[in-house]
Amino acid sequence: MKKFLTFITIALTNLVAFAQTDNIPKEQNTIVEVYDVVAVYKEYSDSRGRTRQYSSELKGKILNHDQSTGLLTFQGIDGKMYSFTSVQYEYFKYNKEFTSKINQKKAINQRKEAGLGFHIGFSGGILSIPTGFQEDENYVGGTTGGAELPVCMKVGLNKYLDKNNLVGLTAEYSLLRQGSFYFNAGARYQYLYNSAKNATFYLPTELKFSRYKSNSYMFQYNDTTYIENNQTWPTDINADVALNAIEINIGQGVSFALKNKRSLSLELMFLKQVILSQNLKVPNNVVPKTDFGVNGAKLSLFMNF
């Protein structure tokens, strides 16, 4: 589990790094608008019920100001006409400038919509492997279930049908192995929900041939072992297990469009294997009764070129 969590941490760190590298800063344009303003008195009641007064600027155009009476005729930006006496406003001003910034829309990076491409990256997952072990006259106990945390290199070749659909071939090969081996290769289909966004979800599915090997399974043989006047029962026997299977993967991914029609993919997939054959090798050549199965999940991070 520690390897799997380490992989997730590395994947998310690299994802953030890629996202920061490819972010296109939003350009800011400054615009200046000019209006006449009048600061109109308004009233409100405070928490003690006392009447308070404040002024609020109203934008528009001063049509007339009578200096003798202070009467101000004003047209707001909504077209409404106002007439304020000198006690109704605090001040007025002609041609006041108001500066504001407008954020430009972020540029949309182009995605591939035809031709060939390839992807390369890493995946990490957890495989749950029930053995289906059954006791009999030969074996009185054994491993009933196992787990693997494979960290794999993921590579593939893609054919783009359009901006939303691609088909291709993909393979994964385990890198960090401790008495086990995991490999798969097969076909891949991917549907991108919205190609007009820099970051969008997609649906990946894969149908592959898979091979798994391990020497970490132990069974208890119904026999007594004698070592230097000591005896043990039953006898522990290690088995070398090899599984060939059809592997089905389906999940959910996020695609980040980068420059030069490249993209970064982060996807979580769930897997189920249909076992084609299982082979157990034991030193005494008495094979225990088993019915292996494999299911699990994997997290992948890879670049598309």
C-alpha cells in the first residue's frame, strides 16, 4: 500500500507541475469610462434605531445646475431623470473617470483530431487476487487471497478518429517487482466528452491479454517434516503461480490540453480479469485445488504526443 500511495503523491505532484507550466496567463486590458456624478444623501437606521446618513455616487450626465438655488438636474445612465435640491446631495462632479480591467478569455489549446499518436507514462494500482483454495486430503490449509501493488510503465499507440474519439493499442509492464510479475497488452478506446475545453473528462475502456506470475503463495501439505529430531505438521510449501487472463478495464479520466496538440491524462480505472489458464508449480508435484480470480483498480498518469 505504501508504494501505491507514493505513486499517487508523485502523480498528483507532476500533474500540478504540468498544469502550472502550461497555464496561459489571462491578459488584462484597462478601460476608462467618463461620467458626471452626483453624491446623493441616503438614510439608514443603525442597530439602536438611530437614523444615519451617507452619500452614494450616481453616474450619468448633469443637464443643468442652478447656482443660485443649487437645484441640480441629472440624467442617470439608465435614462431616468432626477432633480435634486442642494440639501439632497453632498457634491457633484463633471467628467469623473472610472477605470476598470477586463479579463481576456483563456486561449483554448488545440487537440489532435486525425492521424497517429502515442502515449507514455506510469500507472500504479492494487490487485485483489482470491485463490479459491479448497482443502482436500493433500492440503489442509493455504493462502486464500493475495494482493499486489504493481507500478508499471504504460505505453501505447493511438489512432485519432476525430477530436472526441480514438482507438489504439496499449500495454503495461511492471517495474517494481518483488517476487512477482505483471504485464498486459491490448486494445483501447477513448471518448472525450468536450474537446473545446483545456480540461475535460473522458471515458477510457481497454480489453487486454494479461499475464501474472508470483512465488508468494504458500500452502500446508498434509505431511510431517523431520529436521534434527524435530517434526512439524503440516509442511509449508511455496507455490509458483502463473495466470493468463483477459483483462477488462473501464473508468474515468481527465485530459489537459497542452501546447502543440499534446495532452496530459490522469485516469482511474477499475479492472476485472477472466482467467484463461492457471499454472501452479510445487516441489512435491501435488497441486492444490484453486480457482484464481483477479480484480482491482489502477491510477495512471501519461503524456499524449
